[in-house]
Amino acid sequence: MIATLAALAMAIGCSSPGPEEANESEPPPNVVIVMIDTLRFDHIEPGGSDRSTSPFLARLANEGTFFENAWAQAPHTLASTATFLTGRYFPPMLANRFFEPVPGLNETRQRVMEEVRILAEENNTLAEVFRDAGFETFAVFTNPHHHPTSGFFQGFDSAEFIPGIPEPEEAADGAGVNTRFAKWLDSRSGSRQGEEKNSGEPNTGRPFFAYLHYMEPHHPYRPPPELEEQFVTVRGEYKYTNGVPHGVLAPTPKDLEYMKGLYNAEIRYNDSLLEDLWSSIEARGLAENTILVATSDHGEEFMDHGGMGHGITLEIEMLHIPLLIYTGSGKANPRSDRLVRNLDIAATVLDFARIPLPENYDGSSLAPLINSSPDGTPDNAQEPRSRSSFSFARNNVWRSVTTDRWHLIRSMADDARTLYDLNADPRGTVDVMNRFPKVATELDAIVDMMNERYFESGEIVKALEAIHADEGEPGAELDPVLIRQLEALGYLRK
């Protein structure tokens, strides 16, 4: 019915072998990773949307590889990006200290911030791996979870958090991300690889790794007026609630269509920003030797399962994410339906950059799927081992396991379970627990194994000890503007 438990257990937690032998005379590629916050899979054209939300992504998907079956390890930014940027499942060692009390926060908001962890210095981050291999590393963050004292700057030679607009409070415009990246490219040893600056200083020829985080599709949805006019066909009220809305906050069908239109317009605006970004890379003569990865940290719910927003549930619309990898090799398989994880992205870009995978990284390289024949057959025997995806929600109650066919959601509080047959029901609308009890039992065993390994192991105890050991040290504080931005984005409640 499904693969054996032993095979799935090995696949979900094991890393892939090191990169293949490569022609060392060729320079390693530059790597640019674009994280589009809250981008839902089925709202872009390569994911099946019938609206013109993403023409540039659609074009690039035809020239690169679009993964139709990619899954996030968490439905919220902090854990998802921490997993992605460390190559490891989020618990237990991705955070060694909580925020200290923040001046000015009321009791409710303080309790929320007490659950926000700082990325631990013990991690060997993806940026550190690239830097240690001789790459220049650069990042622009726009999500307040990645502010300068969050730990996410670790390993970047140059990194910046762009704060949002104080009035009204919202995330920074992605155009600022493009501007800062272009300026950084021009500030390197030469504006084009292989050229010399006017001063006569030679170009170092070092490749680079860049991480760029865009917030356009994230609440609040405020697209440019011309795009709002194009995508909003029904006018309603803006009733965004991160959770299950009740009473007057419950959106009507007209309200939902209105918010979806705004959301789609934000996606289209972000798509134009990505096109501008790629044009700036081409204009500097870097495109032929640059790998571009475009993905998301999680999706968004529009009452699909009774709620709005993200971060709480592990339903399909939260975890099924877009993943596009453009290598410029000319031999990429345009689409892959194999199950992959955001956990595999780090292993993949390191493979293409010919950098050995750190031993503690949990992902597998997707390079064999990218460099495969049109029928999807990998071009060598080292195909990825990821056959299932494990995810957890930030309330530390829900866990899920996803395979090519099945998606199991389980509550660790009361053992409530939901099982979806993705072949017959790709959106997860019908619970088939009673029809397939054997499948549920086998997937339950994987949840137990992963829960013990990452949530109840000795490593957790060590992590807790590290947290308590740091209690006497000064903590990271958030300034009032950042607090207001966290509130506006739905991360804090007033």
C-alpha cells in the first residue's frame, strides 16, 4: 500500500551522498535564493492558477525545473526558514535562547514573544558553509522574524533587515530588496565577472551566495492600485484573521473573493519584481553562471478548512509550496512530480556549487531530478532519498507526514488524526481515516519516530540546558517600530 516503514524512516531523515565529480576548471556557479513569503502553490500559474499572477515564474519554470510536489516543514516563517537556512529540521538545536522581556509589551504580547527563539550560534548555517567554501555571502531580510539580533545574519558577509513602513505598519516593499542587491553586486570587486574596475583593481572572481526575502503576498494585502484594479473583480470587506474567525469577523463569500483578488495582485507585483531582479543579473553578465531558486516558506488559507492566514494548522494549503530551480544548464527536466522538501534545497544548491554536504544536514540533493531525462528518470543512480515529508506547527501540538499519496495530520495533545488521499483529493477535503486504517497506522509510526528523535531526544535536553545557561545573559530586545510591524503582520496581537 505504501513503502515500508523502514524505507520511509530512512528517507525522511537521511542526507544524500556528496556532490558528483565536476570539471574543476569551470568556476562554481553563483547561487541566488528568493524566498517569497506566504506564496500559495495553487495561486501561481505553474501551480495551476488560471489568473495571470506569475508570467515570469511560468516562463522560468519552462526553462528550469518546477517541482509540483514540494512541501514545507512548518506553516510559519520562523521555523520554516530556520529549517531551510540550516539544512536541519527545526528542533532541537536551532534556537538556544528566547527573547528576554521586551519593554512596553503588555502581558498578552509578551507571552507571544516568549515563544520566539533566536537562531543558535551552534548551527552550521547554509551561509556559513558557502562562506567557508570561498563564496561571498549576502542577504536582505524583510520579515521581522529576521531582525539583526535574531541570529539569522549568521554566516553572511553582508546582511540587512529592511524595516517596514511605520504608518501604516507593513513589510518593506520588495523593490528595496532589488535595489540593495543591485548595489551590492556593483560594490563587489567588479560589476561584471571577469572584468576590472575603473580603478584598475582586479576582480577577485569569487562566486556569491545571496538570500533575498520578499513579503509581498503576506498580509496586509496592499498591492499597487493598477494591479488591484486588474485582479479585484468583487468588492468586499477586508476581514483578515490569523485563525478561525467568529461573529462579525467571519468573511462572507464576497469578502473572501475580495481578499483573494488582493492576494493575487500582490503575487503579480512580486512576479514583476522577480523579473526585474533577473534582468539586473543578466545586465551584469551573471545569468549564465547563476542558479536561481524561487520558493516559499508556507502557504495561506482562505477558509479552506475553516480558518484564515497561516501558522496554526498543517493542512495542504499551508505546506504545499512552489519550488522552482533554474540552473541555466540547458538540460533541466522542466517539471518533476517527485515528493521533495524545502529541507532539500540546501543540499541541492551545495551540490551544484560542488561543496560537500555537512554531515548533520538532513536534506537530499535534488540535482538528479533536475538533470534527468524527459520521462523523469534521474541521470545517475544517486536519486534523492526524500520519499516523505515531516512537518510541525508552531503551537507544538500538530505533526504531519506526507508521502506521494497520503497526508496524515495528528494532534499530539489528544491523538486526533486526519488522513487525506492526495491522488483522489489533492486539496484535502475528505478524511479517509476509517477507510485506510493500515495506512494511518504506518504513518503514525513515522510521526512517533520523528517526534522521539527531534522533540523528545537527549538533544532536546541539551538544548534546554543551553537555554537555561543563557538566562543570565542580556537578551535581544525589539524596538517599538518592529513591535508595531509584528502586530500589523499578525505575529503579535495587540
